[in-house]
Amino acid sequence: MSGPNTNYDPVEVAALAPEAVEQAVTDALTAVAAATTLEELKSARLAHAGERSPLALANREIGALPPSARAEAGKRVGQARGRVNQALAARQAELEAERDERILVEEALDLTAVPGRRPLGRRHVLTVTAERMADVMVGMGWEIAEGPGVEAEWFNFDALNFDKDHPARQMQDTFFVEPADAGLVLRTHTSPVQARSLLERGVPLYVAVPGKTFRTDELDATHTPVFHQMEGLAIDEGLTMAHLKGTLDRLAEGMFGPGITSRLRPSFFPFTEPSAEMDFRCFVCQGQDPGCRTCGGTGWIEWGGCGMVHHNVLRACGVDPERYQGFAFGMGVERTAMFRHGVSDMRELIEGDVRFNAQFGMEI
Ligand code: DAH
């Protein structure tokens, strides 16, 4: 037994008492167990294992003990700190594992989710249809021509052999452009581009003319005041109606599929002689279904007008009809689009409802 150590002050080293150390460990373990986040555990570590924690302070007191008491106190405090550190490490591992699991859930990527991209724009079905018609013609070696929407009356009517009193000139069909004596109309068909092309390009001539046309019709399921046509004009030596029919059959096949049969019915247009309406075999029922909704059971679909170009039109454009002949045709783009896509109401084509438009607009 050693004598009293003058350095030994029982008050200062009270922290080293077994109960105090035990209490510090209990407090530390309670705090560790109570920590539910890594942040809270960090605070607990600071409070119970940090430099100013009771156990750290106790550890510092060891040096003040008489040498004989140091070993035991050192062992006690060392074990106490070991238990606390173990508990801290275990809880740390637990909380980290929890955090990692939570992050896996919270930050999970659903690779099957449909991305919230902006919808792609689509071209309008009328644009696509007109372009396809033009493409078929270009594929046969024809050129594309265009003309103005506001047209001289002379091109729209006179050059095309319309009489001065032809009913189509009357107010009920034609939009006249003011002032009344300006001689300007909104073109009622794409046929004025026949005369324009002949005058500008001369003969021989093979032109296709897609474009907007206007008539004073009320908007309903089969009429619209603004519509589109695709005109064709071929002038060359030795052209006959056989060339006309062959050309229209190729155009019909390009639009509705191979093997289309067609027929020409006698008709009248001032600018063609003879004139005809071209019908093609219903591509849905092939003329086999009296209840067919596409052709109305007739087996034929009316597509447009055509004929051999009238001598008066050739003369008005400075072309010698004794040497050159030709044929012309004019098809409605709306009708073509409606038959191709099974659209029964023309208003759908112009109302601009994106749910309608988005169904079309891309084709190869
Ligand atoms: N222009 C005529 C119309 O709008 C259609 C037409 C008929 C055009 C016969 C032609 C043609 O080129 O030869 O009703």
C-alpha cells in the first residue's frame, strides 16, 4: 500500500469513480441508441466520445491518480471508451445502411417511364397529300408550277375559254377582289396556271400544279370555301387521251395503291374538248359491296375532271393547235386525302383539332 499522494485530490478525480464511469457509458449508449439520423449520431459522438465528453475528461484525470490506482482506472476508462466507440461504430454502420437503402429508393430511375418530351410537330394531312401527288408527277418526269391565289380574271376564265356569261363567273361561285373593275378574283381553280405555264415556259410542257383555290361555298361535310387542287397539263406533239388515261392511272396508283382501274365519263369543261370525269374503282370494296361506305355502293369513286386541251386555250397562249395537242386534269386534294384516310367530314381537315391532325403527317 502506498501512502497518500499529495497530487491525489479525491474531488478532482470523482469522474473516475466506477459509478461515474458506468453512468457516462449508460448515458452514451442511450444517446447512441436514440440517434435516428447520422446527424444525431454525430452530436452523440461529440457529446459522449468527443474531447470534452465525460469519459475523455475522466481519461485525462488518470494522470492525477497515485501510480498504484492508475492501472485500474485506466483499464476501467479504456474499457468504457471502447464500449462507447463500439456502440458508435455499430450505430454508424446501421444508419449508413439505412441511408443507402433510402437513397436507392428515393433516387431510383424508372427506365421504362415515358419521357415528358414535347410532342413532335406534324405536317398537315393536306400538305402531305398534295406533296405526294406532286411527287408522283415528278416521278413521271413532270415539273411543278405555281401561280397566285389572287388571279387575273383573264387567266382564271378568259384564257380558259369561259364565255363572258358562263355561270361560274357569277357571284355565287367566285370571290371577286375589290375594286370591282380591277379584273381580279380569288382563283376558283388551279387551271389558270395552265395558261401561265404555257406563256412562261412554252412547249413541249409537262407541269403539275398543286395549290389553294377559293369558291363562295358554305362550309359543310363536303364543301369548303378554301380548298386545294392538283392540276396537270401536258402539251406535246402526238398526245392522245390514252396518254391522259395512263397518266391518271399512274397517279391513282401512287395515291391509292397498285392495280387501280379507272373509267372516263363524258363531261363538259370550257377548256377541254372532249372533257371527262375520271372515276376509279373503289379500292376498298372493288365494286363488290353494295353497302360500301367509301364509294357509297356505286363501286366507283369520282376523282376529278380532265380532257384534251381546247384549241382555243392553246391559241390564247400562242401555241399552234395544228402541231401541238395535250391533255389536262384537275383533282381535289381534300377528296384525295379523305379517300386515302377514310375521313368522312371535310370540316375535320380544316378545324385544326390537334387530335385529328396528329394522326397523320408522317409517311414514307
Ligand atoms: N378546273 C376544273 C374544276 O375546278 C377541274 C378540271 C377539269 C381541270 C378538267 C382540268 C381539266 O385541267 O382538264 O372544276
